[in-house]
Amino acid sequence: MMPVQATERPAGKPIPDLSREETRAELSPAAVEAFLRLSAIWRLTARQSIALLGEGSERTWFRIKAGELGRPLSQDALTRVSALVGLYKGLHLLFSDPLADEWVRRPNREDLFGGASPIDFMLAGGIPAMLETRGYIDALRGGL
């Protein structure tokens, strides 16, 4: 049986096959760089960063920061980075830079967050919460 390479999106751009190690190896350096920048901008602790990334322990986080991971990110981690980068981009389309960068840390009374900050909501809920948060911002800006 031949592996599936990619599925076509309606816009004609293929979805990367993240089940293939070669694809993950190709995407991982940019994903790691983006996530490192995002972690710094959002002032995440090592524990928060690794929990959002879903890749091991704090020790792993320090290896990632030092450029010493030595393997591609998992399909799960690449999905997480994609959701978070999309959230970041959506926030910057919706708000001024200072508010966009602080929004994830501020308590939020919307029903989705129940008074928690979006970071705490995403830390507790993993990928589903990350996707819900991104969808919430996309809907606010009229993207969905």
C-alpha cells in the first residue's frame, strides 16, 4: 500500500502529510523557531512552553532552546504550533501589538474561558482548547 502524500485543500494547496517523518523533519526547524519566538513574546515559563508544545519535560524544552532536540517534532507538536501561530496572527490582525501580545495572559470573562486566561485555558485543555481559542479569535475578526 502506498502512503498518502497529501490531501488537496479547496484552495489547491496540499495539506502536509505529518505522518511522514520526512515532512515533519522539513517543517520542524521553522516550527521550533516560531514557537521559541512565541514563547518569548507571551513570556511563557519553561513549564508552560513544554506543556503547550506537548514535547516531553522541561529538560527537553532547554534542549529545544539550545537547538539540540535531535529529532523532528511530533505530528501532535506541529499541530499545536500551527494552532498557536494562527492564534498569534489572528490576535495581531484584531488588536494593536501590545494588546495582541498580552491578550493570552489576561483573565477573560467570555463563556469559553470562564474567567481564566486563554493561556491557562489552553494549558488545561490541550489541542482542543488551542483550536477553540484560535477559532474564537478568527470568529471575532470575521474570519469564520
